[in-house]
Amino acid sequence: MTTARQGRPPRYSDDELLAVVTTVFNERGYDATSMEDLARATGLAKSAVYHHVSGKEELLRRGVTRALDALFAVLSEPAGERAVDHLEHVVRRSVEVLIDELP
């Protein structure tokens, strides 16, 4: 993540922004997190956050979608010819994805 330089607000990639938002959701809880909290955590003005998303519901949806897409992608990975090998691969990779996407 980049930090503010010379008074300019920081710039975030989608993944970086979701990482910050997810951290705040985990620390405060989704219901207790306001858009003001998210703006403060990102260093952006609240209006700048609203320029890119409609609200915290959209941010939650984006985070959940990213995690689910990663889980579904595991099903398409090559995993051997036997069904048991494929099942073992799916279980192992799913655990890896869940650990990576835990927040």
C-alpha cells in the first residue's frame, strides 16, 4: 500500500483496499463499522470512498466474492486421475485458500 505523499491521499489497488477494509471489519465488527471508520483507516476522505463504492455493503460483497471465487477456482485445478486424489487436492487447496482469505 502506498502512503500519502506531500499531502496527497494514498492510492490503493482493489486488493489493498479490501485488505484494509477487512481488517477494520474484523477489528470492529461489520455492524459497528461506519464509513467514517473505513475512511479514517484508509486515509481517504469519506466522499472519496463513496466515489468508488456505494457503501460498506458493497465492500463486504466484494470481499466475500473474492474469497468465494478463490474457493471455486480450486475445483478447476488439475488434481490427478483418481477421484480420491482429486478429493484430497480439493480439500488441501480449500484449506490453503481459507487460510489466505481468512479475514
